[in-house]
Amino acid sequence: MSNMARAKVVAIPIPTGQIDPERILESTMTSTPEKPQAPVTEGQAAPAPVAAEPEVVPTLSFRTVARSLFKHITRDRIISFLLGCISISALFLVWYLGTKYRFEFYIRFKNVPTPAEVFNQLTQVGLSNKYLVNIAISVKRILTGFFIAIAIAVPLGLLIGKYERVRDLFMPCVEILRPIPAIAWVPMSIMLWPNNEAAIVFITFIGAFFPILLNTIHGVHSLDGVLVRAGRCLGANEAQLFWNVILPGSLPHIFTGLAVGMGVAWVSLIAAEMISGQFGVGYFTWEAYSLVDYPAIMLGMITIGVLGLACSGVIRMVGVLLMPWLAYAPGGRR
Amino acid sequence: MSVAEAHAEAARGFIDVRNIGVTFGRDENEVVAVKEVSINVQPGEFVSLIGPSGCGKSTLLSIVAGFVKPTKGAALLDGKKITKPGSDRGVVFQQYSLFPWLSVRKNVEFGLKMAGVDQNKRLTTARSLLDLAGLLSFENHYPDQLSGGMKQRIGIVRALATSPQVLLMDEPFGALDTQTRVVMQEILTNIWQQFRISVLFITHDIEESIFLSDRIYVMTARPGRIKAEIKVPLPRPRTPEMTDTPEFMNLVQELKGLIREESLAAMAPEIKDRGLSGFGMKVGPKGVGELY
């Protein structure tokens, strides 16, 4: 009988015949418990005629810039920043103490260079041409392999995810090739490609390819079917559906794939450079080992870490820029 | 404006469902979801389809929308056989189906964009529709920033943006709380009166179907058939006060009786399995509960 009781509660006069947006607004604003989840200023909700917003001309002054910068410095962010500093410092502290006291209990810090030695290495070798060229070459290889992987894995993943027949055709190959680690491709790759450079890029590509492909497929599968149906009902043809519904709907998963793929690409690249390279950060590190140049080994390792961090940072930033809606998604970033 | 006038003016939007049968599965797994159903919606008419859960009412709507092909029979829109989804039929889903990556306005513009309408025209249309839904000030918000009632209002105007001839609504207010629901029903009747569009509305809420419709089809439990067709003689425009009139109450009682029989029939196997035959029901050999 609750339905009957409900029927009696109704007491909102709605104008009849001609619709009156103001009245509807009033009634919905005042009589329903609807509240937007994100802050929405009530003032905005006043019945506004079409296109009546005043044009706000943004004026740039030092004050406004400073204010907008300060607005982003919240207590929460300061705490995260401080914790991040603590975590990095702890790492350096262990390193410093271990090398200072020549810690030796099963693991041996005897030959490990001190932070100061590595810093010296950085100032001497580090800013030399050779070191920077090595970095540039590694980054170039990573980007080439990674972008080729994106260009192939994302469209293929969308098609495999969408069409069962494409899936049947490609998945057996994918399932066989996927467990082979990129490092195991090194000998084959050297045989296969005309030069070393192409071989290394290929190995980087292999490393990035599978995480991107599988996450893209997963993205299509986890896309709510009602959105695809809604797209069709609104008149989208197959191509429009891909571009306007399936791609943006899978984008969060694609970016997960990009982040994972970038990590694996670095692992693969460094391994390839160590085995067959003539340049690159991996080669730099391996060469240092053969020359018994311990500080350079550490420098190479740290360089790889920083470059990897920078790459995943860039991916995350691009993700935030491309998917602003995720900030409001349930269980999203915030 | 009377319903008759609306009919006269909206010459198109005639849904004709003829002897539809839908069967899922094969051989011993075969399930007859809908059996020989014929319904129609006259141009500009508001028709509800009501029945116990699992009776195939959503399947029927999916056929008209073009998602499901019937095993038997055909569904026609203005004499043309429906074979696939299209923007001549606006659909409002039970689940929120706004694209979370598009702003509210871009969501409303979606159908027009697909049709290749230029940006200025899209903007004007979307804004006037959002104004109609009372949500113009939220045009740049993302759907996840809005409440359920707001999302469904946008879902309705988004479906209307391409000027379809019919609007198909699959329990659009099912996920909303009671108060929001009541307001949504009024907003919908107002929008309907402005657009004079044919509506096929699916619900399991009896009051809702009476308040909104010109005509109500009651479906039986699976396999779904049409059990009754009831005209709602209440005058237009409908007001919330009408829900207190004896006329309205009588309709509610009549429909409740019809639905109750079917709900019991739908649940009968389970009731029999659990030995709950003491609820004033006779349990027959097939487990079909009979009333008192």
C-alpha cells in the first residue's frame, strides 16, 4: 500500500499545457531531495534564459596567478609531498649508512660506491656528451617502440574486444606469443631485423605491445553495454560508435595499459641494450660493470629509474588531461 | 490541448506490433519469452506496458527499439518494418546511460552530431532542451556530478534531440526514489504534451502507468501475452490531485488485481518448492497459484 500513500503526498502544481521551465526548476529544486554530488553553487541554478552567461574575460596578473597557485596547495597535498620526501630520503639514508659503515652481513656494501661518489660521477661524466647522448638514444628507442605499440595494439584491441570473429582469429596467436618475455626475443630479433637499432626498437615494442593490447580488450569488455545501445539508438553507425563510444569508454583501461606497457618497455629496452647495444643507458650501465667503474653503475641505475618515473608521470598527466571526467567517477581518482 | 488534437497533429509515430513471438535458446533449453503479442501505439498516444517481472515487457521494447529480432511476427513503425536501432526512435533506459566522458550538453548533442548537424544548430537545440529539463545551468557538468533524477531528465531530452517519432522508455524511473519519481512523472507528461510524441512506456508501477498513460496493456507472466488492455479515461492535463479521485483509485484496484494474479503465477514454482502453500493459494499440479 505504500504506493497509495505515495500518491497522496503529491502536491506539486505543475503548469499544464505549455511548459514553464521556471516552475519546473522551482519544483524540482525545492521539493526533491536531489542534490548534485559535486559542489554546485545554488546561485547558478537560478532560472537562466538561454545563453545569458556573461562573458568573463580572463585577466592575467601576478596576483591571480599566485592565488590560483596557492589554491592548489592544500593540506592534503603538503602531507603527500612530505611523505614522498621521507620515502626517498629513507632510501638515500640506507644507502649512505650502508656505504659509510661498510655494512657487511650476507649482503655486502663493501664495493658499493657512496652517494657522494655517484654525485661526483654525475658532475664529471654525467654532464658529458657521451652520457647525454646515451640518454637521448634510449629515450628515442623507447618512444619509437612505444608509439608503434600504441598504434597497433589500441586499434587491434578495440576490434578484438568488439568482434568475436576478430577475437577468434587473433587471440590464439596472442596467447602463444604473450608468455615469451621480451628478453627472450633478443637473439631472434637480431636475426630478424637488418640492424641493431631496429632490433632493439622491436624488443621495446614487444614489451609495450601486450599490456596495451590486453588492457584495451579488457576496456572494451568492461564498457557498459547500455552505452553502446544508447549510441546506436542515437543514430551512430559502426565507425561513429567506435570513435565516439567504444574508444572514449575504453580510455581509462587503455591508459592503465599504457602505464604498464611503459614499465615493461623500459625493462625490455635496458635488457636489449645490455646484450646487443652500442649506445643507450643500458649499455652505459653494462659497460661500467665491465670497466669496473662502480659509481657509473649506480649512476646508470638511477638514470633508468628517473627516466622511467618521468615517462609514467607524462602518461599519467596526459591521462588526466584527456579524461577530466574521471575526477567525478564513483571510485575515481578523488 | 486534448489528446485527440495531439493525435491529429502528430500524424507520424504509429507503432504496430503484430503477433510477435520471441524464443530464447534451443531444444530443451528453449524459453518462450513473448508469445503472440500484438500491441499498437497510435500517433501521439502514451501507452504503458505493465506486468510482473520477467514477463518479457523489456524484450518487447527491445524489439521496437531494434535491439532484438523477434522469432515470429514483426514490429512496424509507420508501416515500415523495424530491423535495427535508429534515431527515429528515442530510447530512455532504466540504467543511467549518459556517456560519462561527455559533458551534459555534449550528451544531449550526441544524436545531432551523429547526424552531421553543424555545431551552432547543435548548441541551440541542446540548450533549449536542457532549459526544458530545467538543467541548463548544469550544461558543462559531467553526468557523474549529477543526481539520478537529473541524469534521467537529461536522458529523456537527449532521446528527444533528434526529433524522433516515438519515445521508448524502459522503466526509466525505476532506480529513483519515490519523491523524485513523482516529480519526474509530471515533467514527463509536460514534455510529452509539448512534443506530442508517441510513447511506449514500460513500468511495473501501477499508479505511474495510470497517471501517465492513455492506454495500458497488462502482460501475463512468462510466456508473456497480453492479458488486458485498459483505457485510462482521466482527462488531460493530468494533475497530481487526480490520484486521489475515486476514478483513479478504482483503476488502481482493477490493475492491482490483474497484476497480482500474474505475479503469483510468476512466483508459483518457487512458492511450491518451498512448501508455502498456506498463503491462501491453491497449488495446482503445475505449481500455478490460484487466488483464494
